[in-house]
Amino acid sequence: MTDTTPAAVFRHGLDLLVAGDIDAWVDLWADHGVLEFPLAQPGAPRRLDGKAAVHAYMAAFPDLVDITGFPYVEVHRSERPEVVIVEMRAEGRALATDRPYEMTYIAVVTVENGLITHYRDYWSPLAAAEIAGGKDAPWSGTPSSAERR
């Protein structure tokens, strides 16, 4: 990847998620990168510190959701050149339920030296849990789902 601007890194990451290549997606992260979920349910992680924690959390994602695309992506610049605010919608299929996966996200992403250093992910874990299998979905925060992380 030659373009290491925050928008380019983010868009490349979306391509990797569609490809199901979590290892390559995590390679876009700085070792000290932080992933936050401000809307996380009780019992679900609200913050992941470090590339290894991000990888552990995301490793099973392709087994849970088949993302087929991001038909809507709008990247907004911020006053800080290393930060972008992204509005997007993902489409795909929840593999456990075979239900359509459609989720709207807002992300605030910091990219420094071509690597993600901070990612604040605003999405609906309640909607995702319903689509992906109710209270036992990996995002629900219930003990059975937390054990799978």
C-alpha cells in the first residue's frame, strides 16, 4: 500500500474486511493501537489495548459475519490531519443465523505513519446481536459470548 493517508488506510482496511483477511487488517494497526466501543453492552469489551488484543477480538469475525461490501462510505476530514471521521454501512450475512447483516457505523480513526493508532467504533451491538444470534452473539456481553473472545 503506497498511500498511507488516514482515508486510504481506512478504505484499504474495508477491502481487507470484505476479503475476510483479518491478519492483514490487523497489520494496519500500530503495536500500541487502541480500539474502543463506546456503545458496548455490559460484559463486552469497551476498549482493546494493543495490536494483539485487537487481533484476538477480531480473529473469529470471518466465521461470524460474511461482509460482502460497504455500499456507503463517507470519509470526513477533521481539524487534525491524522484523524478521519467515517460514516459507513456494511452489508453481508450473519453466518450463524443466515440473516442479512446490515449495520451502520460511525468511526473516528487516527492513523499515524500509515498505521491505525486509535479507532473509536460507534455501532449498535444490540442490533448486531439480534442479527447474529441473540444473547449468545459474540457482541452481546453475556458470559457465554465473552468466553469465545
